[in-house]
Amino acid sequence: MASFRFHQWLTCEIETSDGTIGLGDAALAPGLTKKAIDEWFAPLILGEDPFDVSYLWEKMYRRSHAWGRKGIGMVAISAIDIALWDLMGKLVGKPVFKLLGGRTKDKIPVYYSKLYAGPIDVMQAEAEQAKQFGYQGYKTRFGYGPTDGKAGMRENIKRVEAMREVLGYDVDLMLECYMGWNLDYTKRMLPLLARFEPRWLEEPVIADDIQGYVELNQMNIIPISGGEHEFSVMGCADLLRRGAVSVLQYDTNRVGGITAAQKINAIAESYQIPVIPHAGQMHNYHLTMANANCPIAEYFPVFDVEVGNELFYYIFDGDPEPIDGYLHLDEHTPGLGIQLSDKHIQHFEVIE
């Protein structure tokens, strides 16, 4: 997936008759998603009551079902749904997590998500610097896959070993493949990685290879995580029912927004599978705060954007920074607690 780069983001604003604005967002194919919202979805919700969020979700989902139930259609629904929840929170003067059931933890443990594959000394220096902030875990990325053969396998192992040298074994270490491996390669890698005690191995094979996930998870060597590229409640339910993942990682702004995410959380809890949504971002933090089955959150540190995951820091104000490895959500900030920022507007081409 070396060609996967995006430096675009979509923000979706929904305004009520009294001028209150709800803010949602999406990161996948923003241009196409914008077109879907402008031409298809916006006319479906204009003039409706924002508190009828379940009805509006069904209306959007069913009227786009023939073409939109995976991919762009669901991304567009997600952006609108997130904006509706932000809007509802602002209208009643409550943070979104209060609308979702309230606080299940005083603060949210977060894991540091970066450590992209590169020179070992550079990765170790980054890990050493991150340690001082007391994160509850760390996630690193692999840089080698099946086409790199045995030599690449050894390079992958070297980097995981180097991370444990710096971080020790008293914190979690998560390993990210981003769909860059295949089933055979992963089966060969799992026994080699087990001695490093990873908390999970993330997205080892492509998202459509559900049977591959099942086989890998049933090996019971390292917990397998995934779901970031699943686009529906029923799709996530299928992963859980088949035992494909030990950790579910839907992306709220892909899977149907907060309305869909809450349904998925309930299903996952019935299977006793923890949910740790993909990416940082406030919509995920509110879901994590409101669900006991969401034990920890991903946190992207602020740095020069490489692959786009961190672009939201340059677009929104309001994301909290972790203190000693934990995030705190304010009881008195309504909605999601973010707003559009103009600090970096000169670096963007804005298309309205």
C-alpha cells in the first residue's frame, strides 16, 4: 500500500433554523463523498428534525442501498450522522458522550500510534521520546511484506525487537500490517512475532479476506484485529459471529457514524470482543468514554502529515492532548467539542 496517500479531508456542516451548526467529517475520497452528500443525501435530510437521528440514518441508508451500502455511500452517511450528533449535543448543551449513556471511565487510556517503519535507530529514538509521556501502549508499522522474502521477514522482526528494547514489556505493543500481507505470509510471521508479546496484529490481510482473518485468529498465537475497512453494522456483526477478530476496530466515519457505531458496540459486547475504534478524533473518544467495552483509544501525535491520518489536527480545534497517557473529556463542552480552525487555512485549497 505504498501508494496510499491522501492530503484531503471533508467537513460536513449541518445548520438548524436557529443557526446552530453540527460538524462531521470524513477522510476517504473527500471529493466523491462531497458529491454524494451534495447531490443525494443533503436533500434527504434538509427540513427534518435533527433529533430524529435513527429515522434519518435509515432514510439515508435505505434510499442509497442499491449503490451505497459499502464505500462512498457509507462514508457520506457517516459524515452526516456525526454532524447530527454534534448538533444534538449543542442544542441540549451536553457533550455527545452524555447523550450516548454517559461516562464509563474517569479518563481514557490512549496508545501512541506512529512509529512508521524506517531506520532502526530513528524508530528507537522516536520510541524513547514518546516514552516520557506515559502512554498506555505503542503501535508500530511494518515496512516489509511477501515480495521482500525471508530477508524482509528478518527486517520486520528486527524492528519489533528494537521497539521492545526501548519500550520494555510492561506496556502494550501493537503491530500494524495495513493489509500489506497475505494469508501464507502471515501464518509464517505469527510464530516469529509471538515472543514479543504483541497485544494484537492489525489488518494482516485485505479486508475482504474474512476467511483469512478467521484462520489467523483461530491459530491463537497473536490476537488478530481488524474492521477498519468494514462499512456496516451487519458487516461488523459477521466478523464477530465468525470469530474473525479478537479486537474490533471500526472507523466511525466509515461505518455509518455514531448511530451505527453504538449498535456495533452492543453486538461486540455480547461477544465479549473489545472495540477500539480506528484513529483518534473526538467522535471516537466520545464513543470510547460512553462504552465500557471500549478500553483504550488510539492517539495520533501531532507531527508533519505523512499519510493523512493526522490531518484533522490542522483542520479542527478542540482535540484534547493526553496527560500521562490519558485523555480527559470535559463535562461542560457541548457536542463533540471541536470547531473548524483557520490557523493553517493558507495551506489548503478549500472547495465548498
